Amino acid sequence: MPEVLANEQVAAGVYRLTVGGRFEGKMGQFYMLRAWGRYPLLPRPLSIFNLTEQSVEFLYAVVGEGTRIFSALRQGDSVELEGPLGNGFPDPAGKTAMVGGGIGTAPFYYALQQITDADLYLGFSREAYLVDDFRAKTTGNVVVDVGGIILDQIDFGEYDTIYVCGPHNMLKAAQLRQRTSGTEADVYVSLENRMACGVGACLVCSVECRDKRKKACTDGPVFRAEEVVFA
């Protein structure tokens, strides 16, 4: 079973977990993680923060019992991983922007290893973290906003491809911004839905789309912004 190499607290309630082993994955994909016995019943989905030949890293916030258990992991502890899962971000066309809100910044660190000239927009509600690490990954512009609305910092008309990851209301606002700005950019949103199995066998992560209901774990978590029906 894979073992923890490090579990560093990078901000209040936010941790960077490194698990040793040979793993794979595309930008925007995720793993299902479990570090306990019978309780909690279900594993937790975490997007790939970084991937090397010796390890995979995850950036997570403590929001419940599962992530609280993750935060107590120490070097040498065992972790069960299943993945990579999901579709991930498609390859971009033209000038690219990545927009992350809070823990939604996580998938873009790995994405910047493949799109090294993307502009990056990082939004935080209270405290910014790992900004210097992100800056080192891109030759593009990096914009940081703390306590405001990160979407207000980006002109959708300047880009050909825009990736957005963050809380529900932020993704809904990005969809509205796409529709009202007149942009021709391809806008993709990565949903943070609750998941149970991670492989499409249940309906916990069901997503209402324009044509039919889909599953965030297998059809997503990345969707074209215009196809999702946000409540």
C-alpha cells in the first residue's frame, strides 16, 4: 500500500499531501483516497496537485471527518488510492487562462507543467497560499486576489481557452460571464461535487446538463461551462 512521504500544512486548514509511488494522470483528473478502516464509509476525491516519477501530491482543505483524518497523517502512514479518475481538462487552443478559487486552485499546479505560458488567476477568501510555487510554474501573468472576486480580474475576451475551478457560485458566475461578455473562448468548469464511488456506479455526483443528467466522476469533473445547468 502507498505510504505518506509528507503532509505539510500550508495555510490554516489547508494541507499538501505527498504519497510515494509511481502514479499517472492528466491535468484535472483526481484520485479517490482512503486512510481509515470502516468509518467514514466512503473514500474522498482529491484532484492531482502534482505528479512526479516518485510521487503524487494532493492539496486539500479540512472540511469534514475524512479530510480531518487526512490532516493527521504522518510520514510512513498508509493510504489507499484509486485512480486516476475522471476526464480532466482538454488540451487548450490559443491563449489560455486558469482561474482557481480557494482549494479550486489545486489542479492548476500540475496543469501549468503542461501549459507553461498560461495566465493564472488565484482567488482566496482569507489567506493566500503557495503563490510563489504557482508563479514558478508559468511564464504567464499571475493575478492574486484575497477577499474579493477573482472573476472580476479577468477579461474573458482576451482568451481562447479558460479553465475554472472553485466553489459552486464561482462556476455559476463564470458561466454567466461567458454568456454576457460575448467571448468566443472555450470555457471549461471543474465541478467539486460530492462523490461516493468515483467510477460511475452510483448517482451521488449526478450533474444536470442541457441534454441529460451526467456523472461528475466519469463524464466530468470537467464540463464545458455552457452545458451545465447550475441551480
